[in-house]
Amino acid sequence: MKKPVTALADFPRRVFVQREAWDYPLTERILERLGPRFEIIDNPEVIREELASFRDPIAAGKKILYLATQKGKFVKACPCSSRVISCGYFVINSVLGCPLDCSYCVLQAYLSDPWITVFVNEADLELSLKPFLLSAKLSGFRVGTGELADSLALEPLTGQAARLSFLFQHSRQAILELKTKTVFIEPWLDLPPSLQIVFSWSLNAESIAQEEEKGAAPVVDRIRAASQLAQRGYGVGFHFDPLIYFENWEKEYESVIRRIFSSLAAPSIRWISLGALRFPVAFRPIIRARFPHKPIFAGELVLGRDGKWRYFKPLRLKIFSTILEMIRSYGGENIPLYLCMEDEEVWQLVLKKKPEGKKDFRTLFVLPVN
């Protein structure tokens, strides 16, 4: 594989360490890799005041690393909009924020602080995961680190994903999903695979990835990385989210889907999810300030019942049905697919079925399709 585009090329420019996070092994490991350029602080107000002087505090915050201790819950149910079907996903909150700068990323509005926070109290995280790791009743239960962060973007610096995957390698039922737009897969190329660990990639049309996903690896490199891990015996997943409507969208998405199935055998794909462009009301002023001329936000959108701006339902149905037909045409009928943040009607019209509960959803994820 050629040398990838790296999200860490100029990250971090500043490092802050919460005073009570100083005496932790993860803090020591990170600072050993970064060198002696950090500042110990009592609270993040110092960072907040510094960022207030920047014209684009979100962009500036993406260059700041803050090492802290997690006081709340490490594992939480994935926040899901009202009136939509939940996939029953759980989120590991070990990192908040992402050094990538995707224009459509809702973390810009969802997270209260723009810097990258790494929680260093790993022993507390592992303790909170024990019920999920030991239970024999959680078949198909998925938990991942890729909702409030990119699962692998900081891996060369923290090694957190490798540590988590070692824990889940011996899980009785629960599945760890590592979701990314990077190709930092080296730690797993020489490790024995486990059905309880799935690597997944967020994908988009090539032109969208180039224009809207600053710092992410090219789409072709993401698919190549997925192929490498699949050849090692790992299960992989793909998330076409957000699907975006633009000129020649069908041709560009078909090109990506064709490349997937020319690079990977369909049985190695554990799941594929589809989600259309959407964002909360609070996101709009951020878009206008940071990306005033981005055409992807200029299309006709309607405020949905869940309080998010979306494409009109007929357009979403057209996009989903078209992408679904492409996936079935190239990959067959057996790959598990699901929709993200859509209601029962859309599920029925696109997939001709809907899960009746969390147990139904989990049956999608138990084992690779043969």
C-alpha cells in the first residue's frame, strides 16, 4: 500500500494535560511519542480562551490535544433521533472529536468543545466494558468508538483501538466496530482475526471525498485497507453516510460500489449501512460560517419531524433504492443492509421490511454471511 494521507501530519500543534490526568500510563505513552511540548492545566477554560481569538475556532481546535479523565459513563447508547428506527448501537466514549475536517460532520454542532479530548483512565474504561465482554446473552450486540471520533485517526499516537480489540477478541458475543476514514491498520496485519472485531469504513463518492473530507484517506485507499484486513480473515463493514445528491451521483457511487466488490469477497462484508445527508438546525449557521460556498448544502432540504434538515422523502427513497440495487447487483442478496436515521415507512419502501425490535436488529450482525 502506498503511503496514506495522514490525519496526524500536523497534529497536534498544542497539547494540554489535565492535572489529574498526569499520572496515568496512557498519558505517559502519548507524551513519550510527542516529546516535551505540553502544558499542564487545571481545567479546559485555558483552551477555550485561547480558541476565542481564532476566526475559525473549530479548525483551530482540531489541532489541539487535551488529555483528561472521563468522569461520566464510558459506554452509552448511541444518540438516535426521535421517530426513527434505532439500530441498537452502543458507543464507547474514549475520545471526543476528530482531527479530520469533513464539511458535513455534525460533531461540529454536537460537541460543545472543538478540541480533541482523549480520556486516559483506561482501567475505568475496561471495567465499564466487562458486562458486555462477559455476557453470553448479547449475540449481535455492537459497540464502537466511531460516533464521537474516528476510531483509528489517533491510533498511531494512542494505541487505544489495538488495546480494545485485544479485549474484544475473547468476547463471548459482543462485537467491537472500529469505524474510520483512515488506513491505520498496521497493528492488525500480523494478529489473528476474531469474529468479534469488525473494521468498517465510511465511504462516499470520490469527488465528495476529495472536496468534503479534508484529511481523510482517498476512497481507493480505504477500500484497499478493507481488502487487506478481509484477506487476513477480519470482517469488514461499510457506511455510505451521508449519501449526497449531486450531478452524476449515480455514476460516481456505482464506481465505488464496483470497486468494493472487485476488491473484496462478499462474504467478508458483515454489514453495509445507508444514510442520506442530514443535519440539525444548529448546524446551519456553522456551515454558513465555515463553508459558505459548499454546493452540497445548497440543495432543497426540508425540516424533518426529528428536527433535522433532510432531502425530501421521495428523493431519499430514490437515492436509497438506487444504491441498494447497485449493492445487490454487484454483491448479491445476502449482505446485511440497514438504514441510518430513517423511519418505518422508508424502511418498508426501500428494504421491504423493518426490524421489530433490538433482537431483530442484532440477528443481522451475529456471523458473517456464507
